[in-house]
Amino acid sequence: MVNHKRRKRLLKLLAEHETATVPQLVEWLNASPATVRRDISWLATRNLLTRTRGGAANLPQKKRSFPLTSESFQNNIRAHAESKRAIARYAAGMCREGETIIINGGTTTFMMAEFLVDQHLKILTNSFLMAERLLVTSENEIIVPGGKVYREQNVILSPFDNDITQHHYAAKMFMSVYGLSLLGLMEADPLLIQAEKRLISQAEELIVLADSSKFAKKAGLILCGLNRVSTVITDTYASDSAVQLLEQSGIKVVTVEPEQLPPQPAVSPFPNVYDLTQPAMFQTETAH
């Protein structure tokens, strides 16, 4: 059994039994004692279980989340969450089996993770949060650029022009943005401009995930012109004038109906990011 499947199974077993000894887990997982102990250590460092003498214990749901170092991700995941989830679902449906794609950091693009669990893709992402979630929950091949992790933006940024991204070609890039205007895609953080321009250059098709509020946002930095964008996925609250502006620029516009957020399960080894009454499982995400 591969690592992420075994660890996911281990957490499910703890959710069912509350506690377990190493010998019990060895039997249930059909793994060696050394492997089980490594898994317990790996999951404990991520605050997903509690190590006990001779085994491990399940964590109550409310204690399994990391506190946020800032409110940016929590506030932005709350804002227009119904629209973002519908947009993310549609975007994930555009992926084809075995395809190489790029996903940037952002609350809308992060919501794609839920719908990519059963896919088999090669995914290049500069979002540490997206990478960790997909590594734990899916069989997708995950690639991240080398460099420094910037906690506030939750991106991995290389100081070198010739980082790993230049060696990967993607059919599609899915991007969250701060705002859209006639000038193009707008961003508020120069760190993100530097990182995402590299990613854009490696993709054939640029697909922007933007709820209708993004058409009213202005920022001082332009990431790229509208001529680089092939598709914009937005919600049905987008104004006719905003949609027409994009279409006149040669961009395909898809509008989706906002959908209700799923209820939080009573017991789950992986807290649902859409439970907006609780902090997110991981730390900060890019505030798009």
C-alpha cells in the first residue's frame, strides 16, 4: 500500500476506534511495525493524531486544525464560498486523465483539490497548501518548485530564473487572481507576480477562476494582459457588461450557478475546508 493510502486508512481506523496500539495497526494495515511507527510520527507532526505509549489516538475534530497565522485565508474562503466551489468543480471537470496541469495558489483554486481526488494527473503548483492536501488525499503526481516558502502568501518562490518550472510543460494552467480589468489580470503582491509569471509561461492554455466580485477589485500590479487568457470561469452574478468585455477580448466565458456548501461530517480524518465555522486544517493561503 502506498504511503498516502496507508496513512489515510490509519486515520480512518483511529476515527472508528479512537485509539489503537502499534500491533493492532500492523495487523489492520498489513504493514511492518517500523512502517506504522513512521506513519504515526509523520501524522503526529502534522497534528492529525496524538502519539500514545505504544500506539496512537484520534484527535477530536475541533483540535485537529492548525491555527491561522493571519485571517486572510479564513476571510477569503468565507467570501463568495458558494460561487468559488461551483467554479472549482467546473474547472476540475476540464482536466483530462493523465494530463499535466498547473494550479496556482488561491482560495478558489484550492477548492479544486476536493474534485481532483480521483484523478490521475501531473500537477505543478506553487501552493504549499494545495500540494500537501493533494499528496495526502489523492494519487496525483505533485510537483512543486524549489525555493523559499512564504508563509503569508503560502507560495514557494525560487530566487533563480532557471528553477524546475522551466522544465515542465502544461496543457492548462488554472489561476486565481486578485482582480480582472480591461488591462488584464491584476495582482496586489509583487511576490506573486514574480512566481506566477514563470508558471504562466509554461502553460498552453490559461484558465482564470474568478467569482463575480473580482471584476470590481483593482490592484496596482498587472500580471498579464487579457490576450493571454483563454477561458474565464465565473458565477451567474457577473454583470452582462463584464462578460461582454471578456468575450469581446476573445475570451470564452463560462458562468456557473453558485452551489450550497456540503455539510461537515461528524467524524472525518480530513476536516472539510468548507466548514467555515472552524479554522482551516492547514495554515494561510494566498488571499485571492
